[in-house]
Amino acid sequence: MADTATEREAVFSAIERVAERMADEKDYLTDLDSAIGDADHGANMNRGFQAVLEKTDGMDDAEPADIVKTVGVTLISEVGGAAGPLYGGSFMSASAELADGLTPETTVAFAEAFLEKVQDRGDAPVGAKTMVDALTPAVHTYKKSIEQDDLEPVEALTKAVDAAERGVNFTTPIRALKGRASYLGWRSVGHQDPGATSTLFMLEAIQETAVSHLGDGDLEADATSPTVPDEEATPEAADGDGTEVSE
């Protein structure tokens, strides 16, 4: 495990990259949101992360978990609409998983807790045309890459970004079932979800930070899995007499 100072530097670097990305993409996110929302997602996310930069400035002796918690608290207070509670509350809640530092195990736990909190607060399943459509495949891919495929975190993140991008693309042809976009009904079809898109931008910034701190090497970005992991049969995979079901 890296020392606290190195981990702290990585967290600050990720925050700076995310803030820069949100500033660069503010108009694009606004354009996406203007088609199916309130046209404020870009401005809200930019304002929120600029505030995060200010709030975390000077936390030079803070633990990484405390810095991430501050990110969440700040987003809740500064980001309007649904994004503030969703992003901010999830950062704040999941930050507790980083109490032991940044390791493959703690970052998987953080990702899972973040997704769980988003789903609890937003009550949106996969396929509802929300940020969940990008976040869910990213978190599942990251977890599998770490725990099943035994990949290094930087490569696991690279695959997670690819999964998130696929999720963003998935939102375009489907109907919105949650949020303001759902009011449009079938007219929401054909529009990319802004929340899923900002989630992708955030993950890309985090992955870029991991590459800069851990080195890149020859990274495989494709999130698709060529094999099915070996697992013991579960009750769901067995027939009535307990024998495994075959196709």
C-alpha cells in the first residue's frame, strides 16, 4: 500500500482533473441536458467541482477518506437539482470505505458503496436512462477485473471506463423512466443522458490520474470478458433435485 502522502497527492490530482474536465465539458453537458432536462447539469457540475477545489485546498494533512468525504459534503451544498444529492451523498457515504487507504480492496468497496447509495437515493434501475446506466457496468467491471481477473487497479479502471462508455451509448436509444427526462416519454428516445455522461467524464479523469501515478504500460481497454469465471453451482443454477442444470 502506498504511503498516506502519496495517496493524498493522488486524490488531490483526481479532484483537479475532474474539476478541469467538468469546466471543459460544461457547455456540452448543458446541451445534452437542454434536450431532456433543465439545461443546468453542466453549470451545476462545474460550479460544484470548482467549490470542491476551494474546500479541499489546504487539507494537506488530511486522510484520503476525509478529503473524499469533503468532496461529497461540498457537492451536496453546491450542486443543484438531483445531481447534488446523488453525487455528493454517494461520495460522502462511500468515503468510509477508504479509511484504510487506497488499495484494490478498499477501492472496490468504495465503488460498490457509491453505486448502492446512488441507487438508494435515485431509485433507478439499469435501463431507466440515468447515471446508473454508466455507473453499474463500470463498478461491476472494476470489481470483476480486480477480484476475478487479478488485474492491477490501473488496468481495471481502464476497463471500467470502457464499460461506462458503453453504458452512456446505451442511454441514447432508450426511453427515460426516471427524473425530469421521464416527463418527455418517448420523446426522450434518441438523446444521450447527461448524468451518465458526466459520470463517464469523472471516471475518465480518475483513470487518467491512476495512469499518471501508477504508470500505464500496455493497457487493455476492452471491458468485454472472453471467458466466464469459474464459480461453484448456486441454488439458482440447479434443478429441483440439486443437480446442476446444463444447457
